[in-house]
Amino acid sequence: MTNQQVRICIIGGGFGGLYTALRLSELPWQQDQKPEIILIDKSDRFLFSPLLYELITEEMQTWEIAPPFAEILANTGIVFERGEVTGIDIQDKQIELTNSKQISYDKLVIAIGGKTPLTNIPGAIDYAIPFRNLHDAYRLEEKLRLLEETERDKIRVAVVGGGYSGVELSCKLADRLGEKGRIRIVDRGDKILKGAPEFNRAAATKALEQNKVWLDLETEVEQVEADTISLIYKGQVDTIPVDIVMWTVGNQVSELIAKLPLEHNERGLLVTQPTLQVSKHEDIYALGDVADNRDATGEKVPATAQVAFQQSDYCAWNLWASLNNRPLLPFRYQPLGEMMTLGVDNATLSGLGMKLDGSIAYIARRLIYLYRLPTLKHQLTVGFSWITQPLVNLISNED
Ligand SMILES: Cc1cc2nc3c(=O)[nH]c(=O)nc-3n(C[C@H](O)[C@H](O)[C@H](O)COP(=O)(O)OP(=O)(O)OC[C@H]3O[C@@H](n4cnc5c(N)ncnc54)[C@H](O)[C@@H]3O)c2cc1C
């Protein structure tokens, strides 16, 4: 860092943080003004989480949906620091990492996402698997592999949560397990996909029926044990055998965020201004699942990749504007619709006046996500692999 060079530290290289860093590096800085941009993440890879389900059916490989930061950031000038942030000294502008390393900052972006709460139900932390990151997907994969190697005729999976994640995961599990699969979705509500467009809910309901996924609605989880799950339906407790419990409900801030001396809302999320600056701290920005996101009208916006991705443009611009004496812009959310995978070769999509399901939606979803992958180089490599893979499979099947 040169004497006057401003240092911007971005904690979390997900949809909010990584794309903020990339946008920042592309903005028109005067030569002597370009800030030092440091991106910190505990993982060595970015994860394109909407495609995490595809690992379960082996439709995609880790390298496609989770490219290493070293690869994405090559030639951008952004410095990558791998490490888990354990504390932030707001007063002294210092970030503390697990390896006792400290990094100072002039401007800070907090984008570390959320975590799945598992401590509210007895046994969930020990026996249920969340589905948020590569580690979770590998844990599930390993359990499935071990069960598939046994002689058993059924593999019983309970998926807790009938939201997007629960439904998408159930469809992929049904495809993976085929006739052996006995999958049930457990949700306390009276319908799945509360708040989703009617078209998507209808397509998802059809896909779940076709895949023989059982729905336990108006049902709560009382307890999870090594090979059972206890469910409460209309006051009655039923304990049923299960091989895998997947937990897809809830979004909670980490301890790191909870202990920061910044303003939090009733759910512990960081309170921000429409410019994404943290309340009363104009050098600190927060975006994505960690923040109490609202747009310029004060309207609450959902905790989604779509929101974090759009916010990253504003966050980068506002950082640039704050260093160039230009006005900061309030975040304006543009809902572009919703897409869901409903298994191999099936998806649903509604938005921007379009409604698609089946194979067409499956292809459209893939192409839209291909376009959203970070860096043109990675998009081209993945796109090329998708085109050539069927050919490679054909040749290797003939050998
Ligand atoms: C399986 C799945 C499917 C999804 N599908 C969709 C979808 O189809 N459409 C959609 O819009 N949204 C979807 N979402 C939601 C979306 O992924 C999140 O809303 C989005 O990723 C939030 O972005 P973020 O930047 O806040 O956090 P994240 O993308 O979660 O990134 C947080 C980053 O911070 C890092 N980190 C965390 N703690 C620390 C620490 N202490 N120190 C250093 N680094 C840290 C993590 O390693 C991670 O890289 C899905 C989520 C999941 C889990």
C-alpha cells in the first residue's frame, strides 16, 4: 500500500462481496487514486449456491459452480486473503483473523452471509445436515454413497422446510435415489413455497407428486435422533425411522456479526441506510444476507443472491463515489423473477412477463446462471464444458 492509498477490505466473497470487489476493480479510478482492494474469505472458493443442488445429481462438478478465488481474481489487482474473520475493531479499524493476523482498513464491506440455525430443536445440530455450502453438499454426498452401497431397498430422507431450498433439494434427491428414495418434506405451514408465484408452486407441486415426494404439512419437528425424526401433527407426536435429515429452514447471523457494536434489527441483521452504509458508520457497508435489506423506498427486500448481486453494483459505486466526492446512490431493487430447479431436465421460471416450465425452463435457467457466473473466462470454460460433455460421455460409453 502506498502512503496515501486507501484500503478497502471486503469480508466475505459471496454474491455480495465478490461481485462488489470485481465491480470496484473495474470502475474508472485515476492512476494515483486506485484503492487497495482486499477480499477476505474463510473458503478458498466462491460458491454459486443456486447451483449447489446439481452436485447431488452429478449434473455439475465443483470446479464449475465453485471456482477458486485465485482463478477469479487473477489479473484484477484484487488481493485475496484466506482466513476466517473472528473480530472487527470498529474503533481502530482493524480486522482480526483466526491465525492472529490483523488487517487494517479505511473502508469496510461486510458481506459474510448467514447460517442455518440448528440449535432450536433437540438433536438437529448432531444429526441434521444443513444445505448451504460445499462442506454440507459433501457431507450429504458421503451419506448417500454409504447408504447406496448397502443392500437396503429404501433410503429414507426427511427434508425439513418446504421453501425453495427444501423443494429443489427434494427433487434432486428423488432423481438421484430413484425407486429407492422415500423422501418427505416437513413444513409447519399449510402449503409449500409460501410467497412463490402461483405458476412456480404449481410446477413444483406437480414435480413433487411425480417424484412421489411425501408432504407433511402443518407439521413441526420435535426432535431428531440418529435414525429417527419425531414430528408433531395436530398435537400428536409420531416418531418415524429416517436415514438422513436435511435442514433447510432459517437464516441467522453468525456470532461475529452478533457481537459487533453496530445497530442490529430484532433478528440480529445489520441495520443499513439505503446507500448500504451501516447506520451511523459511513465507512462501513453491509449487504446480502447479513443486512436488514431495504431498497430506496424503505421496502424490505428478500435475502437472495439476486438482491446481493444487485446490491454489489451499488456498493461498489458508492465506495467509488465516497472517494471521489460524488453523491451516493440509494439501492433500487429490480425483481427479475424467480427460477427453481425441479430435478434433472426440469425447472420452473416466472418473471419479466415470462412463465416457463419443463425442459425449456431447465435450459433457460442454466443459460441465465451461466451468464451470472463470475468472469467471462469462467463463463466460457463452463459453457464449453456443457457443450462438449455430452460428446465426451457418448465416446466413453462406446469404449
Ligand atoms: C442451496 C442454496 C440455493 C440458493 N438458491 C438461490 C436462488 O436460486 N436464487 C437466489 O436469488 N438466491 C438463492 N440462494 C440464496 C443466496 O445464495 C444468498 O442469498 C446469497 O448467497 C447471499 O449472498 P451473501 O454475499 O450475503 O452471502 P454468501 O453468498 O453466503 O457469501 C458469504 C461468504 O462469506 C464467507 N464467510 C462467512 N463467514 C466468514 C468469516 N467469519 N470470515 C471470512 N469469510 C466468511 C463465506 O465463506 C462466503 O463465501 C440460495 C442459497 C442456498 C444455500
